[in-house]
Amino acid sequence: MSKQEIVVLTDVTLITASVQRGMADEIVKAAQEAGAQGASIHYAHGRGVRERLGIWGLAIEAEKEVINIVVSSDQVDRIFETMYVAGKMDTPGMGFMWVTPLEKAATFVPPEIVERLAPPSPKRRT
């Protein structure tokens, strides 16, 4: 078995948004225009005050889309704000967002990027 080197990212943050169904694509597009590299979207059911708004007080299951985006810590404020605006989060019932610092993350990073980001090696005296 060959030894593989894992590139561990330590200066990254997770942005999560739970939004109304149908809003995720627009929010992710805005996040990518602000610098995000990509996103994961999955579906969920929300529970809370709005579930009792149906006829005769019957429960209505609120379908949601959940967006997860991992960004570098220096991008988090800009992308978070962009997602908030694109998702119209200042409107009641449109969704909820939060940020989670990540201790470490790993994925494929092209060798040329690793070399560019690696600290310079000490020079030898001859």
C-alpha cells in the first residue's frame, strides 16, 4: 500500500443555512459569486410555530433545503452576508443561518496549490 499524504485544512469554517424549499439554488449561486467554491444541499422537514398554520390547526410539514458551504475563515463574513441577502433572511419564516468553526477538514488539493501555500523551506548554507 502506498503512503498518501493528507492535506489538512485548518483555517476553514462551515456556513449552514436552512431555507425555504426552492431558495437554495439562488443562495448558492450568490455564494459562489462571492467566492465560495461549492455547496452541498439536502432536504429536511422543519418544525415550529408555522406547523400549526393549517386548517383547523392541523400540522403542516414545512419542507426545507439545508445548504452547507465550507469556506476559508477569511471569506466567512462576506459569504455569510451574501447568503443572508440572497435568501431574504430579513423576512420572517425565510430561514435560519449559522457558522461553525471547523477544527480540520480534508479534500483533494492540487499539488500546485499545496506548493504555493506551503511555508518556505529554510535555506542551507554552503
